Amino acid sequence: MTELASEGRPSGSRCPPPCRPAYAPEADQKGVGPTSAELLNPPVALEVPYGFSFEMDATMSGAVRGVQSPSHPIEMELDGCRAKVRLAQRTAAMDRDLVIVLAADNLSAPHAVVERGGKGAAVALSFLPRFEPAARTAEVIFVIDRSGSMEGSSIAEVRNALQLCLRSLAPGSRFNIVSFGSTYQPLFEGSRAYDDASLGEAAAFVRTLEADMGGTEILPRCSTSCSSRPWPGCRGRCSC
């Protein structure tokens, strides 16, 4: 289960039940006996005679105001700071992630959860830091997955997000866009100064992005991006 990024007051969790096929490089698809690719991707079927069930008991630091799921129909029981959540049906198909979003009072207040056991105790501290916004110049390298697995809505979301990120860079920054799949393709030979001309060229390029670069060979592409020398005077480098 993965905690979702905070979006205002509600808090969310994502539980991925299915085992989706994962990309394996060509080298992992060869060998004697079960290959690395076969171990990574066990046999799958489009239809199976089983699903998954889910039930959650949540205790919050403030009164629970509501629980919803954008992915599945759910039932809930609310009792002050506690909430019990279950699937509306007995089982659900294992074809997508289960997302639970919970709204409660004082979610942003610092709090600690203590769990005691026979060999000691563990403490989980949760707090939401607040920082004053401050624009800083930096070198930003956008690393874009354009492998075949990104086809459809995924690459469309990348185009939308990248257009927003490009327009959010601080004046004086430098940037580049690196696409990867089975090959490696930077937009510029090196990081370009962020101005109207480079923004226009990058925005036009982003509108043409498609998931047409083969497999997901991420390690050598990221290694190349991170090993290049930063531009003189760079106060910080960010690859995202």
C-alpha cells in the first residue's frame, strides 16, 4: 500500500492488487531454464475465477468527515475519529489499483503512532512541513519515458504535465528534455537557457511526444543524464 501525496485536507492511500506485466530488457529474455523476464512476469490470464477483498479500519487524530474511492464502490461506517471501510461487493476484479481517500480534521497537525511489541517499540512520526515559496534558478533535466508501455492516456498525461512544468521554471534557469526507450534522445545538445525562444521550441516538441521509442531501458539513459557536467554557475541540478 502506498500513501498518496497530500492534496489539501484529504489523505489517500493506493493499494495495487494486480500483477501487471513488466518490461524486461532483451538480455533478460535469454538463457537456460526460467529467464529473468519469465521470473519477473509470471503467467497471466485475461479472466480468472477469483478477485480480491478489502477491509480497512482507520483511526485518525481528528473526526473523520468522509471516505470515498474514485476507483471502486465502497461501504463505510464512521464513528468519530474511526472509520471502517470495505468493498461494496464481496470481491472485485484485480484489474486496477484500489484508491481510498479519507477526509478528517487535523490531518496536517503533527502526530505520532506508537506500536509496542515484545522486543521494544516503534514510533511513526507524521507532520506536514510548510515552506515559504522562493524562486531559485537551477538546471532542470526532464527525463521522459517514451517506451511502448506509455501508449494512450499515460503519454497524454506526460504531455500535459510537462507543458505545466516548463512554464513553472524560474527565470535564469537552464533546462533540457531527455526522451528514452530503447534509445536516448535529448531535445538540445546541452541545457539551454530558459527564455521565450527555448520555451517555444520545447513546448512545440512536447506536443509531438508519442510512446514510440521501444522498451524501457532507463538505467543507461539516466546514467548519461546524471554524469554530464552542470553548467557553470549552476546552484542546483534536478532530474525529474
